[in-house]
Amino acid sequence: MAMVSDQAAWHPLAALQVMFSYAFMRNALLAGTIVALVAGVIGYFMALRRESFAGHTLANIGFAGAAGAALVGVSPIVGLIAFGLLGAAGVGALGERSLRGRRRADIAIGAILTLALALGVLFERLSSAKAASVYAILFGSALGVSEADLREIALTAVITLLGVMLIARPLLFATLDPEVAAARGVPVRLLSYVYLALLALAVAQAIQVVGALLIFALLVAPAAAAQRLTARPGLGLALSVAIALLVTWLGLTVAYFTPYPVGFFITSFAFAAYLLARLAQIIARRILVHGTTDPGSAHGQPMAEMIREARS
Amino acid sequence: MMAPRPFIVSATQVTRNATSIGAASQSASAPAVRRGENDCGQAAAQSQEEVIRFEGAGVRVGGRTIWRAVTFSARAGEFIAILGPNGAGKSTLLKVALGLLPLSAGHVSAFGRPVRRGAAGISYLPQRRVFDSDTHIRGRDLVRLGLDGTRWGTPLPGLRALWGGARLAREERQRVQESLDLVGATAYADRPIGEISGGEQQRILIAQALVTRPRLLLLDEPLEGLDLPNQQAVSLLIQTICREAHVTALLVAHDVNPLLSYLDRVVYVAHQQVISGQPEEVITTEKLSRLYDAYIEVLRTSDGRLIVVGQPDEGISHHGHGQ
């Protein structure tokens, strides 16, 4: 370990070359890239829909799924996806949106979350798996991604991304303006389920890299940061993906050169990105307020302004 | 008997100013107004054209009759207010027109065809939606969703050039801009919707409703929560749209006074029935008092305009919040 850090200090490029020569690091970086791409996209909609609690719940359901898969003896991704889709249906049904577009049943979703955790613990005990595997599910095992895992992750990622691309505009419409979207014939409720299913798929992929507890970092922070930086949907999506990719690569690289876990670095960097974005927003607003005080606002409301002028 | 409550409105002043801005805004919005489908020169014939017709229509929700035997129709370019006490079924009237609620009796047709959900040519502005202050989407994007929010798939900027999508996107951007110009929302269209004022949000939402170039505009309490100048301005804006683009507007309102000088017709919904007519015919002390089952006084100002005083549950509370 000491030798590695020595190399990093003296020859950064050479050290990176050594890093890329390890198959496990290449796999980790590839898997991280795919997961970050998907999380950045789906997280953007999650932040807009204010459904991060649903995302968190689906992650914990994923934990139960992976533990259950170990119990039955199938691939964890099977358990992750099966439980995830089931959970998406449950969260969708119990957390029915009110007409105003908000989730009413936070409590119902919370109940599902605790049930999922309890089931996960039970499955883990029954399957006599080592505590290490539970640890891997909860905190991720980016450095243990195999070629087969990579193929599974890539396949589910393609499905998730195609699904999001198919529903992107009606989903955005239904998210921001559910009543008008429904009146225009957009299947608002169906979209809500489809979206949760896609979120469950994204979570199933991400769990293998960042783990069930830290998944939040990749789903929430880059998207929230991107929304602080821009109000354009296209640019926001691109920024969200870019930030997710950046923190994942940085997290994996820094973890390689230090003895600390990957999940810690990815989540800390994601959080830092969010804080920076907030800071940037505050600064930008200060400048904006000082820059355009009078002329802009007068144009803003021509009629109301004219009435006021005519009155005085 | 209920004591009549006065409105805190300086009515004369408001109207005088409203007419002066009327001229200004009409000239400003004229270029953005829809052309093509409505050839000029047929304006007279068109104004006879029926846009929506209720025939003996009735609605029951949860076993309760909301209203029945409702018959009225609206012609192209008419600006009609739907008024009445709380819970009388004003919004239900709009939902039926949108095809969102089934009828228990009668027919409702729009453009000569039975109403159905998602029908073309109809735009809907639901009861006031307030966007959370951290909704980080531009007003312009919200208007754009009115055009392409119902389309599946995502056009990728590079690929869409292959099938002419780039031109379509350009046309749509232009239509969004026209719509924003028409309502006077261009100056704040690029700011996040959550950060602009309630009146500005309402204007963005009207732009969204107009971007599909509808022939029928259904508005559910668009004046709610706006201060008096904004109530006047939005009323005038809708009148302008009706006149110049021959759009029919059905507007549900709580309080008729800020609207009165802009309306062509009023529809009152109360006690399971509906009466409609010119404001002068319907807005009388006797008719309104019978309708609301409470004493409502209609006053006439020196310049001949009507003021309704003492609508139960309304009036003071409404304007008290004003500015």
C-alpha cells in the first residue's frame, strides 16, 4: 500500500496506468460509469418529483431482495429486481399521489421501508451467509464486480435508459403539472408506476456498486446539485449525469490510493458537489439581484405595471 | 337576513384605467394572435358557430346530484364567467366539458362532437396551482410541455435533424415565444417557475394553455389569490384573447366584480340548476338573491356599471387579502 502511494506522489500518470492494469479496477470503473449514468438520469426525475423517500425505500427493499436471493441461491440481481418491482408496485399503490401532486402516504412508505429492513435481516440470518455479504449489500462492493455482474448491470442499464427516454416528456409533464397532463390525455397514474419500476431497476444496479445505504448519494445529490445550477430540463439532466460520473470516478480513484472504503468517498464527493452547487446558486443570485434591479422587473408585468402607473 | 357587505373596491377608477391599458395591450399582442384557421372576413359567421353545447345535461357524483337539466351553449369568441356559491358544481361544469366526468343525463358536445378526454382544441387551466419555491424548471419549459408533453420518446438533438425534427423544434420554440409574448410573460420566462410571483405564474400557465392554439379555454378560478391589479389584468388578457383569436373562454370565478366589465355572458350555477344570459339580464337583485338564497344587492354606478354586494362567504375575505 505504501509503495502505491509513493508512486502516486511521484508519478501520478504511471500510478493511474497501474490502476487501470488491474481487472477489478477496470470493472469497478466500468460498473461505476454505467451506474452513475443511470442514477444521474433517474435521479433527476426523482428530485423533481420529490420522491427521494420512495427511492430510499426501494433501496432497502433491494437489500431484502439481495438477501432473499442469497437464501434461495439465485443471483442477487434476480432478487434485487424481483423485490424492487414488487416494492415499486407497493409504494405506487400505498403512496398514491394526491391531485396536487404530492405524496400523501409518507407513513405508508415508511412502513414498507421498515418491513423491508426486517425481511432483509431475517433472510440474512436464515441463509447462514456471512455477515460480510450483508455488509456488501448495504455498503456496496465496487471492487468485487465480476465480468458477469458487469454484463447484468449493462443490460439493466440499457433497459432503464430506454424506458426513461420513452416516457421522458410525458413524465416531466405529469410531474410538474399532473392535472393539465391528465386533461390532455397523459396516463398520469400509469406513468407513476412505470417510473417507480424504472427507479427500482436503477436501484438494483446501483446497490452492487455503492450499496443500499449509500445509493442515495448517487440518486439524490448529483440531481439536486444540477437543479440548483440550471432550470433547463435538458441541461439539468446532462449536468446531473456529469456530476454523478465525476464523483464516481473520483471516489473510485481516491479509494484505490487510500485504505478507506469506496462508498465513503463517492457519497462525500456527491455531498460536496451538492454543497458547492448551493453555494454557486447563492452567489449567482447575489450577482443577479445586484445586476438587474429595476428595468427587468418593470418589463415583467407590463399590464399590472401599467395599471399601477395609470393609477398614480 | 344577511347584511350586505360592501366591497373594498374603487370601481370607477379601476375601469377607467383598464380601458386605457386595453388599447395598449391589444396593439401589442396583435401580431402574436393566431391566424390561418380563422380567416378574417368571416368573423360574423364565426361568432355564430357553436363551440360547446350542454343539452339537458346532468351529473351525479357519489349518488348526489350536482346539477341537472343544464342547457346552454357558447359561441366562438365569447368570454363567459361561470359563477355561483361554493360547492354548487362550477368546476364540475368544466370537468364535464373536458370529458373527465361522466354524465348521468343529457349530452355535452364540443365542436359538434361528444366531449372526450384529451380532445384537441380545448385547453384547461385547473384551480390555482402554486409551484413550490424550489421547482427548478423555467416557465418557458412549462409552456413547452403544453406542446410536446404528451409525446412519447425523446428527440436527441443530433439525431432529430435526420427526419426534420430540428425544424419542428424551431417552430415549437417560436410558438412558445409567441404564446409568452401574448400574455406578456417573456421577461420572466427564463426564471425558475418557483421563484416568480403568483401573478407571473398564472400568466405562464395561461401561456401554456394557449400554446396549443385552442378554440376553447376552460379556466378554473384563475383570479384566485391574485391582487386586484392582477385580477383586472388577467381578465383583460382573457378578453383580448377571446376577441382577437376567437377563442371561447369559460372562466369559473368566485367573485364577479373584477370580471364584469370584460364579460360577454354569465352562467350562474346554484341549487342544481344553471341560468345564463347577458350580465344585465342575470345580475339583478331579485335573480341573484333567489339563486343564492340570501340577500344579494346589485348596485349600478353613475357610469352604468354593475356591482354585486353581499355574496355569502365571499367578498370581504376575498379582497381583504388583496395587496
